[in-house]
Amino acid sequence: MPRAYFEPESLDALAEVFAEAKRRLSPADLNDPTILDLIASRILSLAADGLSPEEIIQAIAEREGGANGATHEATTSTIQ
């Protein structure tokens, strides 16, 4: 993502995506700057790849719990 450029309106939308991602975190993760940096980097990377804010939120939701909304634990136990 070197030298990615975003319009001010895009930055506002990405700030909303970041806020949505933070709402999905546990309280402990909210206090971990490394996790917040990783999330912000991933959001910017997806935006630089051309994904819309809605697509980024969907990607976060799918990674978080699968496309069907299952929790990570349920998905993991199904695989094992």
C-alpha cells in the first residue's frame, strides 16, 4: 500500500469502518494498541485494493465469524 491516497470523504468513511470494527472487539482488545494498529492497517490495505467501506465491513464480519455469522469457536469445533 505504498503511497495510497484517499479523498477526505473516503477517510471519513474509513473512520466509520474502523469504529465499526472496534465495536466488535472485546474490552481487552480495545486496550491493545497492536491489535488496533493491525485492524487499521488491514482496513487501509483493503481500501487501497479498491474495496468499498461496505465491502470492508463485510470482510471483517466474515473473518470474525464466517459468512453465516457463526462464532469462531463454533467454526473451529465444526472443523475439528
